[in-house]
Amino acid sequence: MYGRVPPRPPRSVWRVMAEHRFKIGELLFPARSAGLNVPEGAYVVVKRLPERDGEFEYQIKNLAKPDEARCARESIETKSVAQSSTDAV
């Protein structure tokens, strides 16, 4: 039986893939009420991380301290401003 592929489930059974809320290059401003121990200011999303405990995570960097990277969950309370290098043309 090696080499046989099991039949594909019907489309009605396919799991709907969740999408990331933030895009790479998007600016985030975490709210102090989010309970994060981070300095205030603008952060940029530099990497989308896989889903963990049913929620996506992101690697973010503070624009004032670009050498420090942090992880943030998708559920953090933020204001966001979409910005990417491809938009500024």
C-alpha cells in the first residue's frame, strides 16, 4: 500500500485558513492598556510568525531602537498605519 495517496476530502470539509491581521512593513502603535512592557512609540512589523495557541504572532521592531526585536500577538490592542515600500511610489 505504500505510494498510494488517500482520497482528498470534499471541499465542504476543508479548513478555512485564517489570514494575518497585519502586513510586513505596517506601523503599529501598541496601547499601554495592552499590558505590554514596551516603550511607547511606533513599531514596524518585520516578520509574520506561525500560529501559536490559535493566534498569529509577529516580530516587531521599535523605530527608535531598530536593533531590538520583540514578538507580539495578534490580539494586542493597537492603532495601525499601513505603510510599505511598495505603496510609496
